[in-house]
Amino acid sequence: MSKNGPPKRPTKVITIRIDEELSENLDKMNKRLGITKTSLIKLYLGLSKYLIKQKSTIQSLNDRDLVVVKRSFLRNLIERLDESDQLNFGDKLGMFINDIARIYGKQEDISYKVDFCDNLGYLSSIIDDNNNLLVVRKFGPKKFVEAFLWRLFEQKELNPNYLEEEMKGNKSLRQKYNNQIKASSISSSHYSYEFAKITEKSK
């Protein structure tokens, strides 16, 4: 990835009128976050690239209704599932992101999909100097993350037999899993896999 950052995009000035109560709330928020009011407004407007906000609903860009829940609450729910259901849930979430990317002609653009996940709060991730995607372990349990990333990068379902119970005592399945997933140990606080790399081809 380029270390110089993306080139500056052309900008436009827009003027909107808001009520006094909302203006005061923005003042409180920008003081709380330690940023300017203009920067705060830009952040909120930037969310329009990732979701649709109507009066009483939040929707994804493919018109699916969304709700806001605590990340720890969602993670706890996923951790309570058995490994098979964790794989299935991770795969379904990956399909959701791929569906949105397909609508906007970004099916092959991994950087777009990772950025989309990051802005929806799905991932807390970094990309290291070798373009490996590192996903914070707090995102969810291992099997859930593997299925999600596999669908995101490979655009297909991860083998549903890649369960610890299934691989226990099955050396050939374990070897197939290890060869396909190729987990890396780049960071003890992140998941990373050789297939989850942001290559020039995938941008």
C-alpha cells in the first residue's frame, strides 16, 4: 500500500440550517471529542458512505434494517454459539459485506470492504508493513473470524468441517485446514492469516 496516503479529493461547500438544540448538542460533542465542530459534522456526514439514516430507522446500503448494539454484547452472543454456528454466522456477515460491495462495483476491492467494515464498527484492524490484515481478537471467536474473513477475501464458504471436534484425530483434515487457513502469529492480540493480505491486485 502507498505510504504517502491518498491524494486530496476536490471539495465543495454546502450550507445547511439546523435548530439551536442540535447546534448546542454538536458543541458539546466536539468539546467531548476534542475536535472542531466542522470536523465533527464531516464525520457524521461521512457515515452516508456506509449507511442510510432515516427518521426512525438505520439501513445498510442494500436496504437492510440495522440496529446499534454494544460490541461486547454481540461478541458474547457469538461466543455462546457452538463452532458450527460461529462459522455460519461469520460466513453470513461476510456475505452481507460482499453484497454491498457487489452493488457498488467493489466486489474485488478488498480495501473498500475492509474500510467499510471498519466504519461500521465491525473490525478493529490494522494493516502491517507487509500488507497483512490484523484483526483485533475482541472482534469475535476464532472460527467466526476465519469464516468472515474467508468469505470477504475468497468470496466463498469456508469448509464447514473445519471444526475442532471434527479435526480432532483427523490428521488429513487438520493438515488441509492448516494449509488453507495458514494462521500467522504476527501479533498476540490480533488474528492474522496468509490469505488475508491486501495485495495490489485486490485494491
